[in-house]
Amino acid sequence: MPRLRTDGAGWIADVRRLESLGFDTVAVSQHVSHGWQLAPLVAMAYAAAGTNRLRVLSLVLPNDLHHPALLAKDISTIDVLSGGRVEVGIGAGWQPDDYAALGLRFDTTGRRIARLDEALTVLRRYFTAEFVDFEGEHYRIGHMEALPRCVQQPNPPILVGAGGPRMLDLAGRAADIVGIHPSMRANTIDEAAIADLTPDRIEAKIRRVRAAADAAGRPCPVLQFNCYYVRVTDAPHGSVPRSSWSGHIEAAGDTLKGSPAILVGTASECAAQLLEWRDRYGITYWHLGQDVDSAARIIEELAVQSVSVRTAAP
């Protein structure tokens, strides 16, 4: 999502520009440290109210900052008010500073994943039942009325961001969309996380998602991926904010040769590369970095080539 530079009118004008440029979705992350601005659910609702076609996506919410039943109610409300243009992305949480800022305990990876597993069950029940009853290790819900009823049936798409084996298995059996990410074993952007974005590693992650979906007797979820470093060589370049990943990814160019983490070339070449990756990996939902104007050039080229892919804007 655009940064909040002035006021609501200026911000929604920036969001409407994304819609006019052809993006399918505007995405917002959630952190409460390191300069992250917007409260995601509020921003998603405001963006949906101020546009006609653009979908809104949380990419992603740390599960531990939300009670799943209340989150489901918020998402259902946005779904109804937007006419069915919301997607909920959620993960186990990986940034210790967010927990410290709120005075929350940063539990082990296994315990955070177990909570997310239960939360996904609660979300599904809210979206598909009239009442939610649930009793697990981490959450207990007693006959909560599941209102409002969603426009999108059977539910607004649920995206789970996943990098490690347990998360990939969970996402494969429980998500509608799986965001393929590096494993954050050290809960930081380090050499191991960067190395986890090589083409072979990404293919292995996708195979694991597909195997988990197959074992659960369900179709493979839609696959989503972030291009962490994007440079369109025939687009004008001004001052563009860089993500915390960009510099690390750029520096690892040799290690990541051929990886969809790096997208460099003319707009036409970048569009062709996305098509090649779609055919190789099955990825059809792309986040194209922070440079909106450059990403829009790629979207134009994809339209020229009559290709149907989904593109999320920052």
C-alpha cells in the first residue's frame, strides 16, 4: 500500500492510481516496529471503500496479534461492504521486535505454528457455518454467531505465508493461496534466509505444498510469490522506497541466479520472465516490488501478450 504522506484524500488518490494502472490487488503488511505505518484492517477497509475493482489483501497478519474469531468478523465485514473484494493473508509471526513492542512473549516456532493451525480452523468455521464452536489448546469459542455472512463463497480467500516444512505442510492442507517465502529460522534476514530462495529451494517448497494438498484430498492452492528485487531497465527511475529485503537480495545475485526473487530487464523481458516462471513453478500471483511505475510497465506488457496473472501492489 502507499505510505501515508498527507491525509486520507491524498492517500486514497494514490490507491485509486494503482487501480487505474491495472493492478489486481493492493497488499499491506502488519508490523508495529521498524517504521511500519498503517493498521492493516482499517487501511484495507478504507482502500476498498474508495475503489471499484481493486482487491485488498493482508500480506500478512501475524496470527498472535489477532483473535481468529474477531479477525474473521472483521474480514467478513470488509467482504460484505466491498462486495467481495477482500483476501486475508496470515502467518505464524516471525519478527521478535513486534512482540517486544507489545510486551508479548515470543514463543517457539512450533507453538506459534500450532496456534496458527487452530486459528485457520476457526476462520474456516466462521466463514462456512452459522455458529462457531471450538475448543482447542489455544482458543475456545462458545457458539459465536458468524455474522455477517460473506459475499465470497465459500469464504474470502485465505493466504498463508510459508517457508519452513511445517508451515508449507499447513498451508498446503489449509490455505486457498500459499505465499512461498524463505524459511526464517533465525527470525531475521540472514544468509540462510537468502539462500532459501534459490530456484531449487523454491521448487522443493512448491512440491511440498502440492504433496500436502494432495494428502488432504484438495486441489493445490494458488501460489503467490514476492519478487524482492525488481528493476525495469527501460522505465524511468526516481526515488523509490526499498524493502528491507532488496539490498540483501541484490547482493546475492550470483547465488540467486534464475530465482524469481530477482526480476531484472526491460518491461517486455520481465513480462516474458514471469510467464516462464508461471510455466515452471505454477506461480500466478505476483508481488512486483515497491516501484509502482515500473511494475505498471510490466503489467502493460502482460496485457499486450494476453496473459492472465494476478499482480499485487505494495
